[in-house]
Amino acid sequence: MEKMLHQLESFSARGSDGNTYVVRGYEHLARLDAVRDVQGQWEPTGVSEYKLDDGRRVEVARDGTMSIADTGVRLEREKRPAAAASER
């Protein structure tokens, strides 16, 4: 079975080390074997993951807290400015 990642979101997060990081959220997709056309049909697998822009894995706890894997650096999503939020 073929698999691929589909980006769902990206956002800035402030690390407990004082640095700002770009975090990207992905869902795992799998190609349905029964469909044999050129483009195929991709379906979500129910698995998601978060990574930093540089590829390092971000762990997300059940309570929603995030940290950079194997570093102990905790991440907090940066709030969008009110002006930017109202432009949507």
C-alpha cells in the first residue's frame, strides 16, 4: 500500500528555549489498492503527525501540549494578532 503525507496546517510556536519555530501538521493518506487509475484515490488513515520546518518530530500530548522530540523543549502556539484574525 502506498502512503503519503498531506499538510493540514502550519503555525509559529515559541519554544521554552526562547526560539520561534514553524510547526507543520500532516495527516497520513493511503492509496486505495482497488482503484487503478493514474491519479488513484487517497484516503485518510486516521493518523496525524507534527514536524518542525527542519523535519524534527514534534510530540503532542493528550492535553495538547507540544514538545520537540528528544530535546525537552516545550512549544506554545503563538497567538495570531487581532488584525490578522479579523481579515479572514
